[in-house]
Amino acid sequence: MKGWLFAAALFALTALAQTFQVASGEARYRVREELLRVGLTDAVGTTKAVRGEVRLQDGRVSGEFVVDLRELKSDQARRDNYLRQRTLETDRYPFATFRPKEVRGLPNPLPRQGKVPIQVVGDLTIKGVTAEVVWEGEAEFQGDEVRVFLRTEFPFEKFRLAQPRVSVVLSLENRIRLEVELVLRRQ
């Protein structure tokens, strides 16, 4: 009888909602560009201004993650100013948000240790435009923390973003790659 009660209690605990909050994180963009006198290179901008949480219950996912686009920094202040003022218009649209709808690949119940490949499907909003994206990567479980690395990519026009046009940029690939590294802590 005791074994049955233990199993029932364990099942009830795994069916309970589990909420994870961002303890730390970094978001990045990468765009391949060809610069005058430099050649092909990746423009990379990063920010640690990431916050949010995710809630898992009965195979469903909800939550929201927010990135402060005003804090994006690359190796060139001119690029950063151009992106803030013209491409992203951060005075008007200071944040990018992501609302997950599905997480593929997570075992149930969640492990206490180990890595698993995952896909996260949800709605990304940039500059007032919302579109579904699929992030691919992995989650590494370490007790009450989960380290997550995810990446996605899309063309500029998916979010109605104008490609930068300046004299020192000879060409710019029409593909934005986004990456996030998060440490999520179980609440």
C-alpha cells in the first residue's frame, strides 16, 4: 500500500506546474556583412538585458521572455546607433518579446541532470510585428537550474526590418541569426 501512495504522490508532483525564471542570460544577433577594406565578417551585437519566465504544466508551456533592444552593443558604436535609430527604432519599439507555445524534446518528468536537444516554438515580436519562429538548441539540467542555448534565423522582411544601407557596407546577407543563452532557475 505504501508503494502505491508513493507512486501517486510522485505522479501528482510531476503534474504540478513548474515555473522557471531567468537568473541570467545573453541575447545575440549575427548578420554576415561585407565591409569596405575589411571583407566578409559577422556583425555581432549582444545584450545581457534579458528577463522572463516559462511555465510548464501537463505538456503545455506558457510564459514570456523580453530583451531590451536599446542595450544591444557590437564592436562599432556607429552600427549600434544605426540599428537603434533606423532598423529597430528602439525609441518607439524598445523591446523584443518571445512567448513560447510548445517545447519539443523535453522528457516528462523533467530530469535533475543531463542535456537534451530541444526545439521551442512560439511567437516573436520585433518592432510591432509578431511571427512564429522555431528555436533549436539544447537544455542542460543541473538540479534546480536549466542552462539553455537556442538559435533561430529569418530574413529581414519577416519582421519588416529594413536592411542597413550605408557606404562602408558593400553587401549584407538577408538572414538574421538570433542566439540566446539563459540560466533558468526553478521557482
